[in-house]
Amino acid sequence: MQTPEELKRKIETAGDLQSVVKTMKALAAVSIHQYEKAVQSLREYNRTVEMGIQVLLRQETDAAGNLKDLESGSLAAIVFGSDQGMCGSLNDEIVRYAMDFFHKRQVAGDARALIAVGHRTAARLEDAGQNVEEIFSVPGSASGIIPRVQEFLMVLENWHSQRGIGRVELFYCRHLSGASYEPYRLKMLPIDREWLHRVRAREWPGRALPIFTMPREQLFSRLVRQFLFVSLYQAFAESLASENASRLASMQGAEKNLEERLAELNSHFHRRRQMAITEELLDIVSGYEALNPHE
């Protein structure tokens, strides 16, 4: 049976762990808010890009024809996960989601180029027998997303020109609320023609369409690049928010287990302490009776 001193040490250790867990919970909650704000701040910028595309589509019905060379070719699949642990089953879920897509669409391994965002995600993909061609580290903050997106765009441009890759699918976890998220797939390229038709059909907020002096094809190409930038940025931010949401859920579970463990240890400690006090009192009474046998 454990002594009160041993139980007290265990209680102190559990208390220290509980403090660490609470700190990690707070950091995860702050990080979620940071990446949610990043996504929200991107919406106005995305609206501006869409309005620019709308102007071109309104003035030339075949402006989307500039994308015809992207409609064929091999597939580049980008799977977003984490570099760090203690984020629950997030990496397993997104890898399983991507693998299910490959199997359902019958996308052979030699017909796709696989990019992993996060070394833990890459490890899960390799465990599943997948060949990961590129591994990118996960940004540590919202300010680190833009440089990583620019790297991605350069890689995709090189792959398109050198390997004929014209299809790009993003697989990431989309943050819902609190500690909840869901796996999500975004078809980044080729750009959805139905989406282009919807953008063109939107009501223009002003009386007349703006004019532009840049060559139409060049402007459309730059707007498409900005659209791709927005898609990648959002995938990074949503994935990072989901990673912290998963970590928050894990910490909530750990905190509950620690509370139960502390309650159990405190109960054992008080019981053992009471037993020790009782034993000491019985020893005193027994000693007194031994010294005063006639009383």
C-alpha cells in the first residue's frame, strides 16, 4: 500500500501536469482565433479578385478560355497536416480521406504527384505506401503562411511547365467551431467553369464596369494567380485552425482524465492519512492499556 508521502508526490505531479494542460489549452484557443481572423481578413481580398474576374468575364464571354490548357494533365495532390504531435487523429483522418478519394476516383500512383504539408502527414502517407515527392513544413504563425504559399505557387508552375500537371486537389481539415473540424477537399485547378459562370452572373454593385489598360490575357492570368493564392492561403489557415482545434479537444480530454485522477489520488490520500491517524491512536490506546492494566 502506498504511503501518504508517495500519494502526495503523485498529487503534486498530477497538479503540475494539469497546469501544463491548461496552458496548452489556452495556447490552442488563441491560435484558433488567430487563424480564424486570417481567414476572415482574406474574404475582402478574395471579393476584390472575384470582382476583377467578373469584369473580364462580362466584357469577353470567352475569357475563361485562357484556362483550357490547364484542363488536362496529371494530378498534383496536396495533403495538409501537422509537424507537431498532441493533435489527436487529425493526420490520420486527412490521410484516410485523401486515400479514399484516390481509390474512388481510381487515381493511380504514377498519375499523381503527392505533396505533404507537415512531416507527420508525410509519415502517415508513406506508411500507406504513397510516394511523397515534396514535404513542406507547417508555418508557425499566420505571418508565415504567405511565404509558404509563394513557394507552393512556384512549385506548381514548374510542375505545370515541366511535367504537364494541370490538375491540383487540396486536402485539408476545415475548422467548424470550437474544437470541431472536418476533412475537406478543394479542387483548385482547373478552375470550376460553373463557378466562373456564377461570378459572371452576379449583379455589379456600381452603374458601370471599370475599364482597364493591361492586355486582357495578362490581366486574367494575374487574377487567376491571385485566386490560386487565396485558395492556398485559406487551406493553410483552415488546416492550422483545425490542428489547434484537434489539440484543444485532446487537451480537454487530458484535463478531464487528470481531474478524475486527482480526485482518486486525493481520496486515497485522505483515506490513507485517516488510517495512519487511526493506527497511531490505537497504538497510543494499546500502550496506555499496557502500562495501566488495572484501570
